[in-house]
Amino acid sequence: MNIKSLLIGSAAALAAVSGAKAADAIVAAEPEPLEYVRVCDAFGTGFFYIPGTETCLKFGGYVRFQTEFGRDRSGTSDWDSFTRAQFEVDTRTDTELGALRGFIGFRGNADNGSAASSSVFVDQAFIELGGLKVGKFYSWWDDGLSGEADVLSTNALFNSIRYTYDAGSFWAGISVDELEGTGSQFATQVGTVTTGAGTFGVFTQEPDNNVGITGGIGGNFGGASLQLIGSYDVDQEEGAVRLIGTAEIGPGTLGLAGVWASGANAYYAESEWAIAAEYAIKATDRLTITPGAQWFGNVADRAAIGGVVDVNGTPTFVQTGTAILGNDFSNRDAWQAGITIDYKITEGLSTKVAVNYYDEDGADTDQWNGFVRLQRSF
């Protein structure tokens, strides 16, 4: 046997052994292809598709630190600081019935260093399909002017069922609102009583099972907008109407508003009527300066609510709260004027400063009020 024959035989033997081992080899399964997160631009920025679905998801919120000031802002203190955390989950899907939306907004407030002062709760939670919206959400009464000198609503967050027809430049809608929790804000004086501690009014309050109805129309006309809403509080048997208009004029936006109430009600109970005006000046891309003012016609009367108890043998009135009198508005007027400064420090970080002066006829309630805010939004 020569060397050439030996090499050929060895190669054949190795090939045979390799073929036998190959027959017994385990072939690994192909890995599943990775599904990367896809951007969903059908509903604006920040949305992405939940993997494996056609549902778009967006996370958002903010962290806010704010210091407020004003007479007896916190007990007997004229200032108060708090921190707020807001986290929002927004889901949307295109369906044969229109856009289906689910929204949850969680909010946590911390008012001082103790854990007992902190709370986390659901600020908003609603389902929206086409023009139908049900759940807990802010009503049209929350749509005030952009500054902080106006007070154009008393309550604006309810559990509601609302339908809105939206044609783009024009909308109209109606809402049924559960006004639970608002009845304790009002009291009706039915007489007086004299005790060892003095003479006091006797008040009654409606049961807290209230419901309200709101209707609204509005539209956008180029650089101008208009909104008219009206509401009726069934338990208080009173209602309110409000009109807000804005227009882009010069370097800023002019805002005007007027509101009228037949009597104290859950939607508006600050005064019988009021007018407000502001001008939001866009000084730079980062800075907006908004002077504004409001006149309150026939402001609401408020009464201290409580009872007479025996303190060491002496009848003493102990206050447990305050309430807006529902009998009638007063004949006193008031006004408030101030300025709001908004500044964008950098992307996602902004500050706001509001300073107002309030004065009421025939009352020792004139005061400075406002706040300083730092907010990180995402």
C-alpha cells in the first residue's frame, strides 16, 4: 500500500464517521423574529403601538412644586407649599364606530413632611367612543382663560355622560353630570336662634344626591374662538350661563369672558354675574406675559357653619366649616386684577408666577394672592 492509497482510505473513513454523527445532530429552532415598538402617529406625538395589537399607547404627566400665598392660605399661615405628581395613561384604537379611547390620570399630592398629608387618587378616568364620553373628567366649565386672574367656575370635575358633535370648526354637546359632593358647599338660612353664646342663623342643606345638565356650543374662526355653555343644578334649582371668546391680536391673544347665575349652584356660585378680560403677550418663544382682571357683580355671601357646645360651663360656638348662602346674592361688588408670567426654562421644564390683588366692597377681604410654580412635564 502506497502513501496515496493510505490517505484516500483515511479520508473515506473520516467522511463516513462525520456522516454518522451528522445524522444524530440536533438542529436548533429558528428564533422568533423580534417585534420592535412601532411609532403611532395617527393620534399625535408620543403614541406607540402596543406590540401585537393595533392599540396606541401614550404615557405622560408632570411633577410640580408650588408655593401659594394669600390671607390665611393654610390655617393662620399666609403661605403654603405642596408637591404634586401626575401620571397619565392614554390608549386609542381606530374602530368601525370611530376612535375608541381609554384614559386614566393618577394624581398624588404631598402638603407637608408627614405621610398622612400625602394622597394618591384617580383625578380622571373615562371611556370615549366617537362623540360619546363617560366617566370622571373635567367639564367645559374648566375651560377658562389662560391667565390666573379670573375665577369663572366653582366646580368643574364630575362623573358625567356627555355627547359632543364635532365638525372641526364647530361643535355642540350635552352632558349629564353627577354633582355628588357639591351639596355641602351651600346652605339656606331659615331663621335664627338665640343661645348663651349669642344669636345665630339656622341653616338647612340639600341632601347630597345632586344631578346637573350642561349644554354647550363653540367654534373656531381662523384666529378666533367662541364658547357658550349653560348648566342647571337640579337640587339647588339654579343655573348659570357663560360665554368665552378669544382672538389673536397683535403680538398676543385677547380673551374676554362673561358669566351669569340665577342663584348659587354647583357650576358657578362666586357672584351673580362677572366679566373678565386678559391679554396674553407672547414676548418670546419662551416667555408669555398675561395681565388680566375680573369684576364680580353681587358677590356670594358665605356663612360659618358649626354648633354651640359647652366649654367649661360656657356656651361656645365651634365652627366646623363654611358654606355659600343660597338665599340670594349680596349687593356688594368685588374686583381682582393681576399678572401671570409663564416661562419655558428648557424642554420639559417650565415655571409660572401669578400675582393678583382682590378687593371687595364693604368687607375687610382685600388681599394679595398668587403662587410660584416649577413643573417638569413629560
